[in-house]
Amino acid sequence: MDTFELLLPYLNQARRKRSLELGQEAVRRALAQGRCRLLFLAADAGESLRRMKTGQVPVIELGDRQRLGDWLGREQVAVLGLTDADLAAGILKRLRSD
């Protein structure tokens, strides 16, 4: 099971709770406002996203742009920001346990 499949239940919950920021501008805004708790980056994300200043926010590589886009009903998505602290803690705990 890959990381995307492992985290899919958490991601679906975040989506239902509207706790995901999609795309570079929305994620940068959430980071600047201190709302972003966890960052998901597509494996094939561009260099500008990889150089983004995230501060202390953990970054998890998650699938590729096409796979994230398919899941979200968009063409491609390279970056997601999770704003729910409890979900972020649950995801990090799940990743540490595997």
C-alpha cells in the first residue's frame, strides 16, 4: 500500500471538512496566515513548490499531480495544505506507526 492509499481515509475526511487548501497560491496564503498544519506535495511538483518556505510545517510527498488531480476532480494538483490540526496529528501518527 502506498502513502496515498494509506492516507486516503484522512484525506477524504479533510475534504469533507473543507480543511484542504489546493494549489500554490492558496497554500502560500495558508502558510503565511499560520493555518497550514501539513503540506502534501506531488512527487512531480516543480522546483518553485519544492523551494516554498514552509517553516515548521511538515511536508509529505504524496502521489503525482495527475493522481491528486483525479482524486479532487481537477486536471492536476501539485500541492495541498491541510489546515485541521487534529487530522494533521492523526496523519503524522499513522505515518510513524508504519
